Amino acid sequence: MALRARDNELIVVDTIQFDIPKTKQMMDTLRVLGLYGESCLIVIPQKDENVWKSSAEYSVRESYDEFGAECL
């Protein structure tokens, strides 16, 4: 992560939240961030079904780190 930050390849978004699960919302968000079609790691502080379902068609793998944060 430190190397990515040093090379300006790290994007931090404070909040990502969707009222209803819509893949289009996630794809639009990734387009705005310049990440659509790119490999990316999305880490959220807790499980959020709407974010997870909105990401489901984007070849997402779900895991959890030792602190309980959800990595999509």
C-alpha cells in the first residue's frame, strides 16, 4: 500500500453507500474514480449488503481482515 500511495496509485474514498443495491451505481462510481475496468480493492468498515450486492457483478471476492473490516 505504501508503494501505491507513493506512486499516486491509491484512492481513498471516505464513504461509499447505496440506498438500494444497484450494479449501475457501483459502475458509475468506479467510472467517476477512473477505476472502471481496472483491478481495485474496496475496503469498508462493516458488512453492507447494498455495497456488496452492487459490486457482485464486478468480479468481486469477499474476505475479512483481522480487524473485522470487510474487503470486497
